[in-house]
Amino acid sequence: MTEPAVRMRALLHGQVVSRALCVVAELRLADELRAGPCTADELAARVSAHPGAVRRLLRALSAFGVFAADADGAFRLTPLGATLCEDAPGSARPTALLLGGPVGTAWTRLGHTARTGESAFTDAFGADFFGYLTGEPELHAIFDRSQTEGLRVELDEVFDAVDFTPYRRIVDVGGGDGELLARLLAESPEARGRLLDLPGTVARAGERFAARGVADRCTLVAGDFFAEVPSGGDLYLLSHVLHDWDDERAIDILRVCRKAMPPDATLKIIDLLPDDGTDDSSRFAAGMDLYLMSLFGGDGGGERGDEAVRRLLREAGLEPRSTLRLPSGMGVVTASR
């Protein structure tokens, strides 16, 4: 068999590997192995699972470096597998739980999106993604935590590259459960912040701010960023927001931000900035774009390159000032009125 044919078959089996990782997260196998190596039979007994199936899961994922098999038949956790532990820094477990549920199911309808341009998720579940989340609070909480843990992985790189200390009145638009703003306020003791998001999400942000000791410097605003965002800030943040919306709706969000911004305010868009490369960061961005296409359709949200983001800014009446692309593929696009 030719090398390209072997590679193609490996790619085609990628979904079953992803599903196996989701099962590991659901059964908490990584958490169970933190205490030390154990056999598949012992592990299966702990989590009330089938011993033979657990053995095959562990053996298969050992080939991908998630677990390692010892000579005595026991399995142990690797640094890669440890990222699936519940309390790991930047834990991948919430993302695995998210993809192991309705989001992953929608991937089986991606052909519908390719043929019609319509959302695979909507085709599978009869509702748009965010509308569906509204009626599923447990899934919504998993989605929010997946966003937060992913952001934690990125923040060190972003904070090393961007100086946020000059800003004193920070508005985090669609700020989720507050991970970004909490860190900004912790590192800038003179700054105050306002976080805008949906009511349930804002409540979780309040808990985070209290835990970080910055609640007295942050105002929580439950609202709709298509209608109004808090005015009077000197820094407006859109972190992983625009990629959820088509161009028209993304421009609407930017126009609402522009209306709220004083003349000297700054807007920073933090998101993946894909290019046409084939390195790991480019592949991750490409995969994320397909994930977003399955949720929002062929013309819906997606990962936009620098020029596409700048075009949206100009159409919203904002002026792009600079673009910083980081080694991970993350980018920070800065704009002003």
C-alpha cells in the first residue's frame, strides 16, 4: 500500500479515535489512573465498565501516547493523557464531554452542510446551536467550561505578547464565565471591568470573580451584544466571539461595540487567525473551522484570516491598527474608532 493511502486511512479513522477520547472523559479513566498504574480489569471495576472494552480502549490510545502499557499488563497515565483529568490546568475533559454529545453527533450530518450550506447541528436537532444550549443548561455549562479551559491554554501566550496594563476601564463583550477578565484584573490592580454575557453565564462569572478576589472591581451585565454593550470603556475585548457568527452578524456586533466606544478607546479581537500552512497550529485552526461549519453552516461562523477580520472592522466603521499572530495560531487584532 502506498504511503499516501496509509496516511489517508489514518485520517479516516480520526473520528473513532476522537470518540474513544470522549469515552475516556465520560468514564473518568484519566482521573482514576492519577493514583498510579493499574490493570484494565481493576480500572473497569472502579468505573463499572466492561473489562475487555476498557482494555482495548487503553491499548488503542496507548498507540497515540495517551496511556502507556507496562510489562506487567498495567496501564499508566502519560502527560498527554493527564490533560483529560478534571482538574488539570487547561483541562481537555470539558471539550471531550462537549464533543461526545450533540456536537459530535452533528458531525455525522456534515454532508448536509456540504450539499445545502445549512447547519449540520440544526439538521440533526431541529434548533440552532445557541438556541439548543438555552434549553439544555447542563450542556451549556459544559460548553462554557470548554471555552474557559481552552482559553486558559492560550492566556499565557497572549499575556506574554500583549501589554494590557495601560487600560483602566475594560469591557469584555461575550466574556463567558470571566477567565480572561479575571486574569486581566488580577494583573492590573487599578483596572475595573464589566463583563457582558447571557444571564446564566454571567452568574458563573460572578463566582469566578469572587474566587479570584476581583469581584469588587467588576460589574456583571446580563444582556445581548447585538443590542447594547456597556459604554465608556477604554478597552473592549472580543475573545472567541466573532467566529460564532456569519459576516453580517459579526459586523452587527462590531457596530454595537463602536457605538459604545469613546473616541480614544481600543478594541482587541482575540481569536485563531488561520493561514494556509500545514503545521500543527494551521491544522488545528482548519479543524476548528470545520467544527464551526458543522454548528453554523457553510456561510455561518468560522475562523477568519487577518484580511477577513480587517474587512469586517472597516465595514463596521472601525479602523484596524495592528495584527499580532502568535506561534500557536492565535492572533490579536487591534482596532480603534
